[in-house]
Amino acid sequence: MKRIIRLIICTFIVFLFTEIGISVHASNNDNFKIDVNYGYDNYYKVYKDMPVNINIVNDIDDFDGIVKIRYHVNSENDGMLSQKVTCEKGNAKDIKFIIPRVNENLAIIRVILEEKEKVIYEKKFTLPFNQGIESNLMLGVLDEDYDDLNYFNSDICTKVNLNENNFPEDVFASKILDVIIINNYNLSKLNEKQIEVLKEWVIDGGHLIIGSGVNYTKTIPIIEDFIGIDSINELIEADNKILYDVVNEQSDENVINNTPLSIIEFDSSTLKEVVSNGEYGLAYNVKKGKGNIDLYTFDLGMEPMKSFTYNNEFMNLYLLPKFMDKQIRVSNESTPYNRATDFLEIMTQIKYPAIWKIITIIVIYILILGPILYIFLKKRGKRQYMWVFIPVISILFVAIMYVTGINTRIKEPVSQFINILNFSEDGGSKDSFGTVLNTNMSKLRVKSEDGLSMIPIIERNNHFYSTSDDIQYRDFPIYYNLELGLDSTIEYYKSNVLSNNSFKIETPESVPQVNLIDLQLTADGRELTGTVTNNYDFDFKNCIVYFNNMIYTIDNLNESEVKNVGKPIPKSYDSLWRYAWEISRGISDSVEAKKDMYQNAEMLDYIRYIYESINSDEVLFVGFTDETFAKGFQVNNRKIDNKEKTMITSLATVNYIKGSTVLLDYGMVKPLVNGVISEEIAYANDKEFSFTYQMPTETMDMTLVKIRRNPIYSEKFDKGKYYLIANDESYIEMTDSITINKENIDKYISNDGELRMVVIMDDRGDFDVPEIYVEGIGK
């Protein structure tokens, strides 16, 4: 009986403590009000890094602890994000995180608050499943009144509200924004870091739209140097009927108001006028790196534009085509970080024994241990000693193998830092990556010596979790913990021996910011001549120049050195990587040099993400340097050995030799389709789809132009009709080919060097892009 009573009392105590524990936990949850915002306005991009904002309202005592986000990386591992936070009682605080490259299977995150290593708050949050964008563009709006731009609506865009609180302060968090509109917004509200992120975002491929007019003082002054404005003149009050002129509509006297259109005039040597009524320039464009800026000289959200009957038609006419181009580029865009892992996994500083040594030792070992030893002992009638000699010889050869491979022993983790810097006449772009090779099963706590932000690169497939109440959510082992804040740190909990732990990293400020490779090159239409000068204060190696399906070797290019380009080697742009790969295969005397060149090959393959194609009058320089721009990394609070490599590319226009006969064969002049240089096959996003060719009018006087459909593809894509668009907007049908003689060149090629064509099909889809042949005289 006593045993039964004791059992009942123990059960009651356990039950009582359990209930107390639950009530305390629930009480803590009630004292913290947590709001989670995913991406921007709860819209985020699938397969991109996702910004997450945690808003904490603290109704309990002062909080000084850690805020964590835990989520499934895949079906075996969890990821963790953490940040030290201080929030006084009665206050609210926003904490910004970023989850690396989410996909549609990520459904749940857990928000955890810890203080003094004790969990005081924990709750699961469900992602807005239907708000993950996969193919649409994300269009961010910076405007004092977000509703002023309601006419910016399109099925291919998802519009989100930006402000100084949620605007990204990290270049990684800006990647999901495709288009940003700044209109009637005081840019001084953004901090210095946010302004720098805005500029980097444009250079890396973003499309920035700026409204100015009467409110130009809010927006323009802070970024006028970046835009390329030389001077701002005066504000002009123009008749608002010019809006009807540029959309080819008749004004309705009963609808239009009398508010004048305030237009700001400015001087610029780089901006190109793209919208005009003949008297006033209404919009200008300038390319910046891989991105674009459209500057409108009037306010896009105020009257008269706000009530303009055809404001949506205005957007459809001048902005929607660019959005459609951008959407196709985004949907077809390959993820560069997948390619980055290929060159990050090649650790050139690790020495390996020569392969011939290993093969020789193994062959000798097999011969001695097997037939030779057996025959030797058999002749002496001592075969019974085989069991003694085999282990002795095995130990001997283990020692030989150990001595041979002694240089490969790694006692501490090693790392490498890779920079890829790209310069062109329009600007430039930059990417940086790091990796740490582990040597044991211990945790790796990786920190940049320069305090640079990092984001893990991992192969992922976010584990699907149903949000129904009857399915138990369970944790997986933590793979990494990304600690954010002043000192970004990645702690890898599960890292296999000799495994690479790779990450994207903020580019160091000490890297070159401008192009100092001077390309004094001319061409006769086929081959290059001239010099390349290195004006940097460091040396390059393995340098090449690419032009019109030819590679010109330069090899080493030391500081301040001037070199002539070498003899051309036939190689297509898509095969740049193969050039370095073929060289690496021929290196036999140094394993390190072989790996170094093979890594170059993988980095050259990465260039295809940066420049999708190279046009007929463009030349590309590529060089590699071992110059140090970063301090490297700490692992587990100890500085480790680090190898740094930087690839610098420079894209420039080539001048043809004056008076020389220039022949550009079919395929050399590349078409511009969906806003980017294209190849043989492209996608038409409309039944009537136009595309252009940027003809080399600045470098040559053309005397003959031939256009043809490639016979390889014309039979496969036989449904479309092709037309040449004249400068007077008339259409001339092309069957298989068409020829433009010298006297008709001005009829079809604009002053800006554009030759336009259109394909008309029964439906959207792929089509073959015609090829162009050009003859002319170099200017």
C-alpha cells in the first residue's frame, strides 16, 4: 500500500512540475511580441537569399541575450542564424537576418530567444507559402506615398514597399530586388551603407528608375555623380499635353487637368535620351556595369502624371518591355554560386606527391609482396616464413608511403580567398568567395580577419514540413550557425575530414576599384595587334586577351610592364575555360602548378555568368594575381594559412585599323535579345517579337551588310516570318537572306548603330536568330 501511495505522490509531483514549466514558458511567450517579415512586404524570391526581419516588442524585464532562427536546410540538417541583442523593457527592436538560398520546400522557421544560455522564448512561424516568387520580378518602391505609383502594375512584377527601415544594408540582402523605383523620396534618410548597397546593386545587374522633376532635390544630389550628371540646370514648367505626345494619343480637354509638367534640365556626357517629344527630354538611360539607370526628368507620382489618363500605357510603352527583358534574363539566370564551388574546392597550397611516385611504389610493392617474395622463399625451402615477411614488408612500405606523402600532412585547417573583379566601359562588378578545408571532426568557427560578412554555400533541398497540427515538427542536427552582427562568424558543427566549407563573402575594400589595364589594341576585322599595359602596382600571370573567337596569350604581365599580344589561338568564347584546362593537362613537373592552372580554367568558366557573350568589336582581357587584399581567416580563434587569388577582367571596345578593309564573318556581330547579347537560339515573349543588332558604326564605315537564317536551325524553326525594320518603321520581309548595299545602310541602321528586326509567330516560343555578315573600312 505504501508503495502505491508513494507512486501516486511521485506522479503528482512530476505532473505539477510539468504544468508549472508549461505555464512559465507560455508566460514568457506572452511577454514578448514577435513579428516576422520575410523578404520585403512578406514577398521573397525562391532560390535566392531571403532577408528576414524580426520585430521584438519587450513587455518583460530588460533583455540582453541572443535571438536565433532555426530552420531545415535539408532532410538531415538544420541551419541556425543568431545575433546578440539588447532590448530594454517597454521597447521594440528590429533584428535583420538573411537565410541563404531558400527554396519552395522551406515552410517553417523557429524563433528562439536565449538569455544566460536559457531559452526564454520559442515559437514556430510559418512562411507565407504563396508569396514565394519564382519567375516574377520583385519591384521595390521608395516613395513618400507608396500609393502614388499604383499605375506601376504588371503581371510580371510583384511590387513591394521599401523605406529607410527595411532597405538592405547588406549586398546579399539586395539580391532579390530586380527593379527599384525612387520617386519623391528623400535619399538622405538612407544611411551611408545603404547608399553603397544601392550602387553595388545597380552595378551587379539591378534596374534603377528615378523620378525627379519638382522633387529632384530629394533624390538627385546624393547620387548625381553615380548617375553621371555633370550639372543641374533649371526647372521648366511645360504643357502637360506632351505626355499625350509621347504615348501617341489625343488629349481629352474634358479629362486633362491644368497642372503643368515640371521638368528638370541637366547636362551629361554619358546619359542617353530615350523618351522625348522633340522639344523636351523626358527620360534618359545609362548603363552601369551589368545594370541600368532610367532617369525621368519629371515626378512619376505627382500631378499631372498621377491622373494622366494613359499613365499605365506610358509604363507599358517605355518600361514594360525592359521589365519583360529583365524577367527573361532572371528566369534563365544560372546560379553563379554553384559554379563557384568548382574552383573553391581546388586547394593549390596543399602539396601532393607526384603521381608517378605513387604508381612506382605500388607496382614494386605488389611485385615484391607477391610473386617475387614467394619464388625467393620457395627456392630456399622457407615458404613458411611468408607470414613473417608479409607484415614486415607491409610496415616498411607504409613508412615509405608516409615519407613520400609527408608534405601532404595537414595538421591545421587551411583556407583560400577568391576575388573576381570585372571592369568595363559601363562600370564593373565584383564577387568574393572563401573556403576552409577541415582536417578533423572538430567544430569550425570561421571568422574573417577583416570583419567581412559571410553567407554559407551549401547544396540544399529544404526539407518539406506540413503545417498541419497533427504532424510533429522535429529538429535535425545543426549543420552551421551563422552569427550576424558586428563580427560575422560561421560555426560549422558537422564538417567531414578534408571537406570544403565554402561561403560567399563581402569583397574587401582594398581590392582595385578602377580598371588600370590599358588596352591599346586595333584590329583588321579578324586579328588583333597592339599592346597591353599593366598600370597596377602588382603582377599578373596567365594573362590572355579574347577577340572574335581567338585567344591571344600574354602570360606574365608585371607591374608597369607593356607587352604585345601574342599569336592568336582559335577558341570560341564558350571554350575559354578549355584553353586553361588543356594547359593544365600538359603540366607534369609540378602538381601545384597543374592545380593552379586547372583552377584558372574553372574561374574562366565562371566568366560566362558575368559576360553572357562578347560582341564583334569588344575585346576581353583576363589576368590572375596572387596579390593579397584580405587578411584571411581565423578558425577557432586562431589565424590559419590562407591562399588568395584574384581574377581581373577588362572589357573594352576595339578600334579597327584606319583605312583597312574589315570583314566580319557571319555570327561575329551578336544580336541583342531580351536586353542581353544572345546566340543562335532565343525566346520570343510575344507573337510579334523585335530584337536588335548593335552594329560597329563607331569603329568602321560599313559598305555591305548581309543577313541570313542559319541553315542548321531554319528547318527546325520554320513557323516564324522575319522582317527587317527600316528607320521609317516600314517592314521588309526576309525569306532566307537579305542584303543591304552601301547606299541603303542609312535606311536601315540608325544613328546609334541599331539594326532592328522582328519575328512574327503564331505563339510565343523559341526562334532562330539570323546571322549578320559585314564589310567595311576601319575609321
